[in-house]
Amino acid sequence: MLGERGQRDKNSALHWKETCWLSSCRFDMRTVADVMENMEDGLQFAIQAGVDRANQGAARTSHIISAWKVLAAQFSYQVMMTNFTNCPIAIGKCV
């Protein structure tokens, strides 16, 4: 839900694709706060149905989503790896 536009606060408007998807699931939500407040009103089941459909098309079991959580803020982490010449390689990943 938080997309690739960077970090958003809870009063930020959702992207039009997000509101369109939510409308197709019969949810009228316009902000991140709306999403966070309505998770218990069935939204988590709609998201889980989408996750289940995505998992059915997974080529490998390593591609299956086994757990998910909607966060109020985007996060990222960085992993340090070492190649064969002992030079550190930084790999950043945004989720």
C-alpha cells in the first residue's frame, strides 16, 4: 500500500491505483490512515485473497508470500555481503 513514492505519513492520500483497487473491493478509503483504521473491518481478508492469488502463480516456493503486514511507514534495510576478494558489497533493498 505504501508504494514506490517514498515515505508517507498517515494523512497522505493514497495513489489512484490504490484507491481504485480498494473501491473494487468495496472499500472507500482515501488516506493511509483510512487503511490503517479499517484493517479489522475486512480489508485484511481482501489483501489476503490477493496474496493467495499471487502465491498460486509463484514459480518457486521461495517466491511465496507466507506473512505480510501493512505498515504505517515505508522501511528499508541494507545487507553487507563479502565477495571472494574480501571486498564488502553493499546491497540495499526497499520494501
